[in-house]
Amino acid sequence: MQIWDTAGSEKYHAIGSNFYRSSQTCVLVFDLTNKESFQNIETWRKEFLENMNPDEGPMYPFVLLGNKNDMKEDCQVNAEDIQNYCNDHNNMPYFSVSAKDNDNVEQAFKKVADLAYERHKKSSGDIIIPEIKPLVIEKVEEPKKGCCLKSK
């Protein structure tokens, strides 16, 4: 599984299609302590769909993460608003997480992996897991010094 994090940075808008190509799902993350970050989620979702142009259109699998649930006293985003957003967008799965405390992160990414697997399976059939071979590092001999190559 490859995970690309644009961190909401505007500089990635121009190269969005390169990030999104061949994606099997998309994770939208907002900061529970920053209402504006939640309000920007729809912009990011629409941009993804425009760049990716998936066969299933708006039914494409997204997962929504509200980060910083360890800062409950600073929460600016209403749980009802989050639920309404998810309901309005294909019952998008939502996880309240804390990257700091590792709260609910594993469960969220298991859901991401499940959705990605199901989407890939629908479009490609069975997934073939390649054989994992150990990495072998060999010492390369340095070329001998003291001689020069003559040009013709």
C-alpha cells in the first residue's frame, strides 16, 4: 500500500492528477480543532474526483478522518456536521483519530485497505501478491587507480 500525503498544501493542486492516478481509495483528513479545515474537505474531495475521474464518479470510496481527537477541549467541529457530511457523500466512513496518541489510526487504515482491496478486486479481478524476495547487498569493488584510458 502506498500512501501519499499532500498535507493540504496548495502547491500540490497543480500536480494532483499525478498523485491520484491509480488510486484505489482516498483519505480526507481534517483537524478537529480547526473548523476551516473541515470546511475545505469538500474542495479536496471535488478536486480529487476531477483529477481522478473514476468510473464510479462520486461513489468512489473515500474515508474521512478527523484528527486531534486528543484535544477535545479545543474541538471546533460539530459531530452532527461530520455525520451529515458523511451521510450526504455515499455514507463515507468516518474515524475520529489522534496521530499523537495513535488513537483509532490502525482501525482507520484497515478500513482504507479494505476499501482499496474491494475496489481493485472489482476492476482487476483477483489480486496477485508477488513473491517477496530478500534484498541482497553486494560489495562493489572500486576500480583500480593509477592507469588512464587512452582515447583514439
